[in-house]
Amino acid sequence: MDNASTSLGKLNPLQLEILKLFSRNLDEKDLKEIKKLIVRYLAEKAIHQADKIWEKNNWTDKDMERMLLREERTPYNPKN
């Protein structure tokens, strides 16, 4: 399984481990729980990264309000 490939290229070690896990005969409840664990892990990782950036930039709640209210949309272009 180490040489597995797809139309998008070779699978990385994490993808291979997930394939091994999901290739077992798991019931629907177990699959849902595993998916929840993965989502929770990735969410916590994203929050941790955001916290590091927040601290690095010394942002405050006032900065957050400013960012939330700021419009940064690309103007509409009918030619696109």
C-alpha cells in the first residue's frame, strides 16, 4: 500500500493511514465518531494557529471588531 497512487498523484503517509483505518469493517456509528474526532482535531489546530497569530500581532477585541466590519471584497466585474 506504500506505493498507492491516484489520478492526483501519490498518497501521503497520513492519507494512507486513514485509508487503512477506514478499510476495516466499521459500523456507521464508529465512522461518524472517527470523523468527529478528525474534525475536532483540525478545528483545535486552526484555533491554536489563529491564537498564535493574534498574540504575535498583539490584536485586541477592538482590532477584531475593525476586521469584522472591514469590506475587502473584490469589486464585481461582469467580464469575469
